[in-house]
Amino acid sequence: MGKMLVLALTIVLTACAGAPVATDYDTDFPFASVKRYAWLDSGSAEEPDPAARRNDLMRDRLRKAIDDQMAARGYRKVEPSASPDLLVTFHMGITERVETYDFHDHFGYYPCFNRYCDSNGHAYYPGGINHDHWQTEYHEGRLLIDMISPDTRKLVWRGISERRIPQLETPEERRLFIVETVGDTLSHFPPGNQTH
């Protein structure tokens, strides 16, 4: 991979770094005792975004990134039949957004070079007002990672990351963006810096 590509990827990821993550969790759930997790049957959680439902490539990247982050935190993935401490699932969606920019500038006097100028070269008549208005369209991605109690089948932890999606040209750029997003989201798990 060339140095320019590495630099470009670094800039893309830096632009997204630090995007806010929101979490919610059950304060009574014993997160400190969690050692093993399993994936919740993917058929049980329908994606609200039809495009997200059809994107197996993105779903596979997200699942691998979550597995890698959980393993890095010392959690072991098991089959659902092996009595896991948590069930994990995720939801993703993409929304089109429009950002509007307005720029106003007002100059008191136009510069002039004729007999109607003052000693500083400014015209005696009032200057103009310049108004620029433009819009830019972009995509905002939303990722929800859910942890569910296998006993009650109730949600016990949710991490939500929303961020502007940069132009991602290659599978590697998409993978890196997902790894960074999942890492940011799961950096808040377990809640309250509990150890397991």
C-alpha cells in the first residue's frame, strides 16, 4: 500500500475520530461476571433500512469488527447453545442529510480610484452586501450494538454511534472505517469501567 494511500486513510479516520457515542444500560445487570457471549440469531432483528438488509459485505465486516473488539477485551465467543453470559446483535442504517451554509459579508465602502474617494481611497457611497448560500449532501451512518440477557431476553446494554460517512472508495477503507466506529462504540463496554 503506497504512502499516499496510508496518509489518505489516516486523514479519513482522523476526521471521524472522536464522534460521540451514546450508551444506555441496565444498572442491575452483573456486567462484571460476563465472560462469554454469543450472537443473537440474525433473523430475530430486522433492519429498518432496506439497503442495510441487503448489504452482506457490510454486515460481515461489522460482525468481524465486533468479534475482534470483544476478544481484545477478553470475552470469548461461544455458540448460543453453550450458555453465554450475553447475546450480541447490531443494527445499522444510513440516512441522507443536507447541510446548508449561509455566508454574509458587508463592506462599508467599495475601494475607488476617482474623484468621489476620500483620502484613504474609499468611496463615499455605501458598499454592498454579499450573500452566498449553498448546500451539500452527505450520508450519516448509525450503528447500534445491543447486548441482551440470555435469561430474560431483555436489552441490558446499548451503544449508539452516529457519524458522517466519508467517501469510501475501497473495501479496505470501508473496513477501517467500521473497525474505528465499532472500537469507539465498544470502548464504553462494560459500563462504569467494570472488569470481568
